[in-house]
Amino acid sequence: QWTGISEELRYEIGDSNHKNWIAPLECLGITDGVVRFRAPSRFVGDWVKRTYHDQIFARLQTLACDVSRMEFIVGDPTPRAAVAAPATSKAAQGDDLQGAPLDGKYHFDNFVVGKPNELAHAAARRVAEAGPVTFNPLFLYGGVGLGKTHLMHAIAWELKAKRPDLQVLYLSAEQFMYRFVQALRDREIMDFKNLFRSVDVLMVDDVQFIAGKDSTQEEFFHTFNALVDQNKQIVISADRAPGEIKDLEARISSRMQCGLVVDLHPTNYELRLGILQRKAAQFAQSYGSIKIDDGVFEFLAHRITTNVRVLEGALQRLFAFSSLIGQEVTLDMVQDCLSDMLRSSERRVTVEEIQRKVAEHFNIRLSDMLGPKRTRTIARPRQIAMYLSKEMTSRSLPEIGRRFGGRDHTTILHGVRKVVEMRTQDTQLNEDIELLRRLLES
Ligand code: ADP
Ligand code: MG
């Protein structure tokens, strides 16, 4: 019977909501009018109760007329419903201080740290220690799919484990707004205020969302100040720096900069490689171990550069495909199986653009970059441009050579190697290169 209800709900709420919230529930049956479900976590249970209670309840009532209540229990399948029930019904009476559910996959131990995200990671770790509040707020920003949400969930998980006494509230700015609007409509604004002012740690994801939404911004500002005054930790994320969020009130953006502002830089090749290796180990647990040819990770790390989520999706598809046909993952398979992703992530940066930007940056003439001069002030930028052309475009060495005034591919290779070598010793050079890369990518 539950299966029937569950299927009906799928139509109503859509596949992905169904998959996340309804499918994981196990119906344990009905006693004394109470229908019990087992949820994989308290979050799922609470979320379902908050979001789908009425839809589920109405259907249960049509099946059995003496249904009075639903209960969600969490945990192992031994029949301990009687013990678990009081705990959940207490939660049901308590305030609804639940934020958005936390993703069980987002922990610190599976967050791969590299140069581009080490600062953000360190800051997140510090907040998760729950020591004295050192920087408030912590403001994390960076492009899509670079790990902001992952880090925030990791903080929340860690805090919950270490300090179960703390009220940790994580939610997206969109949910903040939604609740605020709901509270206004239901004339429960005092409850709303009390609720948000009573947490110990508030985490708001994607805060750029409330920019331009005036009354929500206003309320957020007050909540923010009230919590900071009580010395409660706040963690915020956004897709760009506070000062760059359009239509975000100046006083809010300046308050956001009072703590620590750190950005997640675009991933670099090494980090992507690290992430691929880590994720492959994870996928191997669900798909069984699959042989992956040499060069596959390197290829993916070169070609899928913008968004870690896409990189992950690519790998997952390869695993699924390979386990389906029972073959190892080869470079040929990658080309076939991921042709759509590879096409769309084809970099738009051209060798010519790279040459222009690099020349500009080092203040040399483009004609010199392409010409024969070999003085250091010219040869060095030229090599950097060769290196970036190799890294950022899909041109082959001979193709790049042709674009550098008809140079030989061995000259290009030499230049690329030279830069790789220098990068290990010269931090200034490293910074120049990262800067150029960011300029070119934006
Ligand atoms: P954002 O919130 O910045 O858009 P997410 O945190 O949602 O990005 O990350 C997108 C996906 O990429 C998630 O599945 C996340 O686990 C993964 N991811 C991003 N960065 C890393 C990293 N450094 N190590 C492991 N996984 C990562
Ligand atoms: Mg996010």
C-alpha cells in the first residue's frame, strides 16, 4: 500500500524530490492509529514532516480511516519503535528549528584540498572547531561547483558531532526568504525572529539570492546583527565577493566583510586530478573496482575545467557505463561516452587571446612575443604564453608552434617544461600565472 502512495507522490512532487525524500522512507505499519516510518536520518524525517506531511497524511487516511498521526523514527531496523517514538514526538512538538537537510556525502574527509581552496578549507575547519569565535562572519565565495556548499555542510556535520548541544542552522538564502515570507503571511514574524535569533551557528548558502529582495535583505541584516552581537558564529556563502553582489545593500555588504572573506579559486589541474582519484575510490565502492586506463584522469582533468560537479558527473557516467558493459575505462570510451560534456566544456580561450593577455601583463609587444628575440624579458613571457596555451586550449604542440611565429613543436615543449619547472621554485611567477589564467577564464 505504501508503495502505491509513494508512486502517486512521485507524480506530484517530481522524480528528484521523490528520490531524495520519499523513496528512502520505510513504512513500518500502523499501531493505534499511528503510522510509523523509518527515515535514514533525522533530517530526512523532519524534512518530510515539514514538507510533505499533508500530502502523505491525506492518502493514508483514505486507506485506513483510523489514522491519527504519523511518526518518523530514525536508525537501525531492530524493532525499537517504542523507544524511538517518544524522542521523535518530542521533536515534533519542539520548534521547527530545522534547516535544509545536510548531504551525507559532504564531509571534510572527502574534501580534496589543493592550492585553490586551501584557505577556504582552513577557515572552514577553524569554524568547525567551535572554539571561541575568531572571525565573524566567515564569508566563502567562489564560482559554481567549487565546493562552497560542500564546505558548509562539512562544518555543520562536524559541529553536530562535536557539539550536539549547539543549535546549528544551515539553509539557503532562498529558504531564508521563503520562510520569512511565510512568516509574514501567517503573521508569525515574532516567531520567525525568535527562531533565527536563538541559534548558535547560522549558515546561509548562496546569499546573493536575496540581493534586491528588499524586505528579506532587511530582515537578514537584523538577524545577522543580532547574532553577531551575541557572539554567535555566522557562515555565509555567495557566488562572488560581498562588494560585488549587485543590489546588495551597502551596509550589509560592509558588515559581511567584518569577519574573514575567503574565496575558492577555480580549480587547477592538480586539484582536479586529486578530486578524480578520490571520487574514483568512492565510486569503486558502489560500482565495484573498475580498471581505468592510464591517461584517463589526466585527460579529464585537462578537459573538464570549470565545475567540479561536472567532473564528478563525467566520472560517474564512466563508471556506470563501464560496469554495464563489463569493460575497463579507456580513452576511446571517454571520447564516446562523454562527447557531449567534452564539447560543451571546450575552452573558448584561444592561443591568440593568451598571447595578447600575457604580452599586456608583462608589458611587451605582441610582435616581440611572436618574433625571434631571445632576451629574457621577452623569452620568459613567451614561454608562459606557450605554457598557458598548452594548459588552456586543446591545441596540439605543432598547432601552438604555428601560432607562435612558426616555431617547432619541440620549442613549445621546451617552453612548457621550462615553465613547469620554474613554477616549482618561483612563487611570484606562480601568482602571475594564476592571475593570467583567471583573467583568461573570466
Ligand atoms: P558550490 O556550492 O560551490 O556550487 P558544491 O559544494 O555544490 O559547489 O560542489 C559541487 C560538487 O563538487 C559536490 O558534489 C562536491 O562534493 C564536489 N566538490 C567540489 N570541490 C570539491 C573538493 N575540493 N573535493 C571533493 N569534492 C568537491
Ligand atoms: Mg552551492
